[in-house]
Amino acid sequence: MKEEIKSVALTVRTLTMDAVQKANSGHPGLPMGCAELGSLIFGEMLKHNPRDPLWINRDRFVLSAGHGSMLLYSLLHLSGYELSLEDIKNFRQLQSKTPGHPENLLTPGVETTTGPLGQGFANAVGMAIAEVMLAARFNTPQHTVIDHYTYVLAGDGCLMEGVSSEAASLAGHLGLSKLIVFYDFNKITIDGSTDITFTEDVLQRFSAYGWQTLSGSAYDTDEILALVNQAKQEKGRPSLILLRSTIAKGSPHLAGSHKAHGAPLGNEEVALTKKALGVSESEMFYVAPEAKAYFQAKQKLWDKYYDEWQQLFKEWKQNNPELFNEWQKYFDGKNLPAITYPLYEVGDEVATRSSGGEILNATAKALPHFIGGSADLAGSNKTLLKGMGSFQKDNRTGRNINFGVREHGMGAAVNGIMLHGGLKVFCATFLVFSDYMRPAIRLAALMKLPVLYIFTHDSIFVGEDGPTHQPVEHLEALRVIPNLLVFRPADAQENVEVWKLACEHSSGPSVMAYTRQNLTVFVKSDPHWKENIKKGAYIVADSEGVPDVVLIATGSEVGLALEAARELNDLKVRVVSMPCRELFLQGPAAYREELLPDSAKKVVIEAGVSSGWHVITGGNGAMIGIDRFGESGPALEVAEHLGLSVLKIVQKVKEVGSI
Ligand SMILES: Cc1ncc(C[n+]2csc(CCOP(=O)(O)OP(=O)(O)O)c2C)c(N)n1
């Protein structure tokens, strides 16, 4: 095996050097430094099947240090995934399957999109959570249908990032023992040696988090396999295996240098390295025949594991028809019962966070695979799944995840849960703290993951907690993320309808922005509002004939708009509720024109920044928003102070209407 691993490692080095050189950009250092480790992961550790990259029970491998993508691409190619040598030659080219950083939607075998350091690590924590949850749900004493490891390769950068600390702390608390992280301890980052930045004892830190910590050399294959064995023996803690390594190992002049981190080695150095490795200098994209043969032989073993699992699954299915019925709900979306949503009547006074909590519980009651949690705000967010337990070390069937005060880690972990497959996940915090999860939200949108975000306390109407807790720019900041839908329902009835839309949005995440304060369920003048809300907006109250002014509002401001409209007797006023601007803008142009006639002035009312709303006002109207931070005080006084009272809205509309 040792000789074969050498040949695989050699091939990783040659492919990496040539691909980076040809693209004239990329990161040769990590793949060359971790070539042996990567070869062992793909050849000796992973139970996977390159012919079925989405096999549910495969071991997961996450390259958290995504800049080292050539490590992953070389090994995916060698081990038989659908990634040709031609693809490797197209490294970093437009629309290739080998983008600069790994993207799960582009390349078979890539488990998650990585590059923003630390995110992959935290995704892996989510994957390990999913594995444990699903194992508890489906395994029987006779049959272990869910049973896999999650391996991670993380560098100094990943472990410096706060997101990995949060996720590691959570993983330690939860005792995720099937999570095994390799730490590429090369002590090099972009700016030089970690002596200038990162001198803590990482192993001690992880030990304090509740991890088993191990260490060895990245070039001693026996030792690495023994350490992994030790990690697997540990049943109560995740494992961190620190491996001492040399960046760009094999390069005569650049090994150990930060210069090899993120730049081509240069033609001369590539030639010298090839020579040192015993490869012909003129040979480009050299693949050692022994490396190919090694993986071809491995495929037989993987087929064996795979077939054994298929057989096991078949038996399990025959013996447990009811469990299989459940399985189909989790993994295929089949046999799902209809959700019985709560009913709300006109005049009901209920905060959208409260109706949201009821809707959430109704959903969880019907969908057994619906799980999630809050970052220590379940009570305020109203997101507790009642009677469904807390997922803990000693309760793997709990469906509430207590993420603790760890929004960064939560955001990234839920991406991992979703990526794992089998579960539908939500997470929650205050809207103002969505900033703490923004990198993960962005990645969820990029990966088209249908995560549900429940963000409550959605405006200055939070009141006394003051500007630190009053979001103003957040709705807009979220709306600008491509492929993310932001819903801000105006009452409990709307909430039910937009929740359905969010759940149906299967190709990306959705935000539910909910109020802390009560909102009155209002009469909708449009008899087809439940149909029309699917287009992002609908008419709540209309004028006789073509309106002079259309008031467009979202969430809690729809109620204000309705009150203001009643005061504006001299004008023909229409009120439009727009719980999802993105859907409205993506929808049919004719509907947009119908709702917002060219001739009418448009006044948008939202307790947030005005930026972005010009697309609706179209230069013919105004925005009543909040282009500053809020203030601490009773909510209605703060709102009045910031121009969000009925009186002030009426004044503003009169000004606009008379122009
Ligand atoms: C969140 C984030 N910040 C910054 C970067 C830019 N960046 C890419 S690699 C890197 C250094 C990483 O060092 P290390 O993990 O030790 O990788 P190695 O040098 O060993 O390849 C930085 C700062 C990034 N990709 N993500």
C-alpha cells in the first residue's frame, strides 16, 4: 500500500503543479503538502462509491481549506469520479468542473462549497449532527443503515476563524465522535509563518472543547492510519488530528515557504520539482499508472461495501416496512401528510413571531424530518418544537437543536445538515444578528440550499433594547443576496401563506422576518389574495377607479398604511402588501403594472433603509423608511420619532400626492 500511496501522492503533486501553472493562478502549497494525507483519505479511509457520489451512507470528506482545491480534484479524478483529466486541464476556467474553490453543484464528489475559511469545518459539524440524528431514527438492533464518518481537512486559516471555534465547541458539547478533523499544521499562511499570528496551543483549545486530540506527521502513512483508528475507537468525542506538514513539499526551493501558498511555482521550479520527484520535466499532467491501478483495485472494495449496504438496506426495508415509509418521507419527500396550519380570523391580535411559532409547530407535527433550533433565543423567537425534545449527547432523537449563542456556527452547521440529506432544517435568531450568520447565508444561497431562517424582532418596533437590537439595514442587506427570498408577512394569515411559499422554495434559502409586537389580522379586499400573494404582493385595500397613490408596505407597516389610507379621504389610495419583493420583481410584468399603475404615485413604507426601493417607486413617489440607526425607548415613541406614525405618513403622502 505504501508504494501505491506514494504514486498517488506523486500524481497529486504533478497534477497540482501543472494545473496551477497552466491556469497561471491557484494554490499549489496545500495539495503538495497534504498529498500523502489526501491519498490515504481517498484510498484507505473513505467508504464511498465514485459511481454513486450521492450514496446516502457514504463517508463525507470536506476540504475546509477550499483554496487547496487541486488536492480534491486530483483525488476525485484518480478515484474515478466523473472528473476527467481534461477537466483538470481546465482548472479555474470559465464553466469548468474545476473552479478555483470547490463548488458542490459543479463537481461530483464535492460535498460542500468551500473557500471562505472555517465554513467547511462548521458544515462538517452539521453533517455529523445529521448522521447521528438519522442513525437514531432509522437504525435497528439488527440493521445499521446509517453509519458513516465525516472527515475534514482544515488548515491554520480554518482554525483561526471564529466560525470553526463555535462549531467545534458545539461538536464537543454534542459529543460528535464520528467527526474526524485533520489539521494541516504547516504553520504557514499567506502573510508568512504563523509565528506572527497564531501561537496558541490549538490541541489544548480543542481538548477544552471536549475533543480527543492527537498528533503525528503528515508523511508517516502508518502513523496516520493508526491515529484514525484511534479516532474511530473514541465513542464520546470528536477527534482533531494535528499533522505536522510542509507546505509545497517536494519543491526544492519553495517547500516551507508562504510564496507557495497561493501562486504558481513558476515553470523553472515546476521543472526542478518534477526532476526531484523523478518525473520527466517535459511530461505535463503526469498520472502515475500505479496510482490509477491502485484506485481501480479499490473500486472493487468500494463496490463490495456498497453492495453489502444495498443488501443490508433491502433486508432492513423488508423487516421494517413502517420505518421504510418514514425513510421515504425523509429522503424522497414521499408519503408526507398535509400540514394542518392554524387558522386566524380578522381582528386577531398576534405577533408574526407567535403565529410563526404555531405554523412552525404545525409543520414539525406533520413532517418528521423537520428539525432545527435557535441560537439561545428559542423563547423569544418562538421556535421551540413543543414536546420534541432537545438533541443532546444523551438524546439523539431530540428535534430541537440548542445551538447556544453561536450564530456563525449555527448558520454553517445548518448548511451541513441540509447538505447531508434526509432532513429539512430551520434556524433562528434576532434579525439584527443575521449579520453574524451572513457568510453562511450567502453560501446557502450559492449552494441553493433550502434552509429556513426565522429572524424575529424585525424592526425599530423592538423598542427599549435600542439601536443595537433594532435592525434597519438588515432586510435590504438580505434582499441583495442572490437566490435568497426574504418574506415579511404583515399579519398571521399572510404568515401562513408565505410560509408555504418559503417551504416550496426548494432551490434556495428563505428568510422569515417576524415582528416582536402584535399585529392585527386585517381584511383583504382582494378575494384572490392567497393566489396573488404567490407573486410577492397583492392589494389589501383599493380605491374606486385608478388610484392617485399606491401605498406599498411590508410586515408591520401594512397596518400603518391601512390606517393612513383611511385618513387620506381626498386622494384615491390603494394599499399593497408586499411580503416578498424578490418574488414581485421576478413575477409577470403585467401584474406589476396592474398593481402599481404608471400613472399613480408610489409611496413605500418599511421600517428599514430606503435603499433598494427605488425599483418600486420608479422615481414617481417616495420612500418612508429609516435611513439611520434607531433609538432606545418605548416602541411607539421611537417609531413616532423616526417618522413612522400614521400622522407622519399621512403628511408625507399628502406632500407626495399633491406634487
Ligand atoms: C474567511 C476567509 N478569509 C480570508 C481568506 C483568504 N485566504 C485564503 S487562504 C488564506 C490563508 C490560509 O492559510 P492556511 O489555512 O494555513 O492554508 P495554507 O497556507 O496551509 O495553504 C487566506 C487568508 C479566505 N479564503 N477566507
